[in-house]
Amino acid sequence: MRSTGARLDILEGAAEPEPRRQVRTTALLLVAALLAAGTWTVDHTRRVAEFDALTRCVQAGETAATYASLRIWARADYILPAVFRLSPDQRAGLLTLVSEAATADTPQLVKAREGCRVEHPQPWHTALGRARTAYLAYIDARLDVDRAIAGDGSQVYVQHPDLDNLHDRAVSALVAAAPDAEAARRVRSLLSSTTD
């Protein structure tokens, strides 16, 4: 009988008092919550930094694209009254002025694009990845148009609706990736310019 009593003592001794178990469980849950909050904070800070870096490269791209457009269209508008009334040889000379403007400004656009290419958000920041991809698609298409104009100045008068669509997609993707409403407003303002 003695062994039975010892067995009960061992079983009773093995059971932890209920309040102690609750304290331990609460402490573990608190530690898990603090770790989760810390991880979220670090990730959010990283996501904001990645968004800001992407916004800076987009701003450089938009500045270069706007400057190129102004120079190209200033020449195109200047020659427009005469260009299609002249002989092909004279027309080619005037269109060369437009080509030269596109050629001169392409390097700044390439530099801005390369700045965006080096920005790589974390793989789990999918909205930022989509925004980067959408903007690069737009800036690549914009470069293709400018290079076409550099090769043949008459290309300035060709419509490029695909460029407008790519621009709109980039705006939507960047706004969707914005970490807050103020960042989304800044991106909309930055990208509110119209494309050619």
C-alpha cells in the first residue's frame, strides 16, 4: 500500500499549480506578441525605406522624362508649321533638329532608369516589387519612344497610347504600394504629368 501512496504523491507533485501555469502561459504569449510587434515594426520601417528609395528613382525618371519632352516638343512645335510643306530634303533637315534633342536627352533617362533598376525591395514586399516592375516597364517604353525619335524625328508626331497605359499602370501600382495615404498623395502628385 505504501507504493500506492508514493505513486499518488508523485502524480500530485507532477501537476503544476494552476496559477503558476497561467503566469507562464501569459508570459509566453506576451513575449510572442512583443516579438511579432517588433518584427512588424522592423519590416514596416524597411518597407517605408524601400518605398522612399523607389519614389526617389521615380522622381529622377520623371524629371528626366519631363525635361526631354519639353526639349523635344519645343523643337517639334517650332518646326511644325513648315515641316510638312517642305520638300523631303528640307523636311529631313528640320526633323534632324528634333532627333538631336531626343539624342541629347536620352542619357539622363537611361541614368534614371538604371537608378530604378538597382532598387530591389524585399521579395515579400510584393506591392513594391509590382510598382518597381510597372515603373521600369513605363520608363523602358519611354526610352524606346525617345530612341525612335532620335533615329527619325518624324516619330515625334506618332501617337503612343501604349505609353500612356504603361504610365497609368505605374501610377496605380505605386499608389497601391504606398505605406500610407500621404505617400500615396505624393506619388499621385509626382506622376500627374501627362505623357506624350
